[in-house]
Amino acid sequence: MCRGNKIIIACGSKFSNCEKKKRRDNLNQNFKLEEFGQVKYLKCRPLDNTNLVINTFTTRLGGVSKYPFHSLNTSYNVDDKESCVTENRKIITNILGINYRYIVSARQIHKDKITVVKKEDKGRGALKYSDALAETDALITNIPGIPLLMCYADCVPIFILDPVKKAIGLIHSGGRGTELQITSKALDKMQKIFGTNPQSCLAAIFPSIGPCCYKIKNQNQINDYWTNKNNFSHKIFSIQNENERSLDLKKANYLQLIKGGIEKKNIFINEICTADCPELFFSYRRDKGKTGRMAAIFMLK
């Protein structure tokens, strides 16, 4: 069970109703769970408070997709019906006041390519997976009115806002992306392209798989990235027992943001574990690959 102090609601069967209520009464003030009918989605308050962006991370609730993609699956790259995915995207974008036809998304491949989104990219991947930006796991832009959308089912969603230069970045970082340091590279690219000063930035890390559920068998080779003391001042993996180790993807990406120059006070982390919350989130690992995807949506106003 993930029991971070930065949490919105309690998930998992190990909590009693009383414990769950106590945890709801101690919500992390940096995140909020919004409800619109059956649809539930998360927002980061400090990003909202800038009044510069729309930021959202969906749950699995409130869509039209059938099992095992029930119900708000937002990815065309699973075996869900294309018409259902389009309708699900319409549902959440209508709530947010966004034109779903303007969405820019990517064909994510768990690597470290970062694409600068331009005006002419508006609508890439909005209606078809084949139209999305190729082989990309991070999107950055300084163009208002273009909703960036990436899909997740355990990987780490990272939002970066430069409120001075008015630029944003949206990152999809799984195990491989973390090892390739895509978060550090995206921040570096924002500095190069937009003149971003990391000390001016805000960053949010939304729900992903936690170390409670991201476990690697000991016989599997662990990448040197995780054991390199130059990368971490804290231990990011731990020995669970004689057969397995656990990895903390959120902390690893948090430390990449810190190393890149973003101040600790400006990084907001939601510690909910997607694999441990089947009532709210899809999880590739928990559901053995046959599942839907949540969407991270980030747009400059």
C-alpha cells in the first residue's frame, strides 16, 4: 500500500472505512478530485492558480468504453473501439471547455524523444492514432489553445509550467523513460527552445504506479541508472525480499526535476498508486496489459 502524505483519497482494501475517511479529511491541498456527473478527474491547484493553463489527469470513470476498457479509456492504441475513444475524449474536453479536435497527442514508445508542438500540429492524433506525432514521449509548446494529451496506465505523468516565458511540457516517463532521463531532457529542451529558467517553473507529478506495486524480480538485470550515486542522493530502489526489488519512479523523476533546477517548493507530487486503485485507475501491470489508459491534458490558455 502506498501511504504517502500527499494524497487525495485512500485506495486499496487494507484501509477500514474509518481510516479512509480520516485520509479524505487530510487531503493534500495541492491536488483536487473534480466530479462532473459520473466523470472524475484530478487537477493540480498551484497550476490552476496561475490562471495560465488547463491541467487535468483523468480517472477511468465516466466514459462509454466496455470491459476491459471501462469506461473512460482515452487511448486509440489499445483494442477499444475508435468511436468509444473519440466519445470519451469529447466527454472530458467538453467538461474542460476544450475543442477535442485541437488535441495534439503522440505515439508513445517509452524512449526519450521530445517534440516541440507548433501551430501547424494542432489536431495531430486527435481523431486517429496514426496521425499522432511519431515516436514521442514528451511534448513541449508555447502556443496557447493547443491541448497536449498523453496516455498513461502506470507510467509517470509530469507537467512543467514556465509562467514567465509561458511555455509548458507534458512528459510520459515509465521505467525506460526514467532511465533515459526524459524528464531532465525535456526541461533542458525548454531552456534551449523557450529560454526557460527552471527556478521560475512549477511542476506536478500525477498518479502513477508506486514502489508498493512496481517490483522487479531479482534475477532481472537492473539498469545502472538506479544504482548510480551521481543520479541520486536517495535510494530509489529497495530490496523487498530474496526474490524481488521495488523501484520508485515518482521519486526518480522528482529528483530529475530537482537536478534540473526546479525548486522543491515548486514541485507537487500526488502519491496515489494507480496499480493499487482499481476503482479509479487503469493499470497495465495490475491488469496484465489488457486495460485502458488515463489521459494527462495540459494547455496554455
